[in-house]
Amino acid sequence: CFCNIGHEFVGEARCSACRPGWFKACNGLGFCTSWGTGEYANSTGASACFGCPDNTDSPAGSGSILDCVCTVGYESSGGSICSACMVGLYKPSNGSGSCISCQAGKYLNVTAGSACVTCP
């Protein structure tokens, strides 16, 4: 069996479409592999992927744009657009969380911060 682009060999002369989040870019007997981080493919039989929107990231093998979440220092106000945390606010991890105010005795004087700094 010679499998087409976006399909992998599954045995007994059969080919199967790559599942969402996985791809195969050439004809042959190879297997589907997952996309890298920051990419997704939302259909079966994919031979190409889409990049996540600006300031978002996704795990390897993502099968939907919904897997793209705001990166460190960015928050979403509902939707796929992620905005930088303002000065004095930070967000320490990827995800749908909101920016957090610096604790007493700490500050942040840049936008899109991931951690506050202790006051001198």
C-alpha cells in the first residue's frame, strides 16, 4: 500500500487519515506525526498546519484553534486576542488566567511581565 499525503499505513494494505493535530506531508508508507507547539490542524488527513494567533501557544499535537491559549504575560478578554499585562500586572503561566497585581513590596515596570521584582 502506498499512502497519500495526510494518510498513514495501518497494516494489511490499508491507509487511514491522520487524526486532527497530526500530519503526513508526503506520499509513502510513513506514519503521521504531531504538530509542534504553537500549531494546530483541525481536520483529519492534514498535510499542513496553522500557526496559533499572536501571543498564544498550544501543546504539540493540537487539533483545534481552541487549544491555543494566551502565553506568559498575556491575558484574554474573551476571544482569541491576547493582550499584554499592563505595567504593575503579571501572568506567570500560559493559559486563560488573568493578569495579577504585584504584591506589596514588589513592582513591575514593563508590560507583558511574568513576575514582579522585589523593591530595592
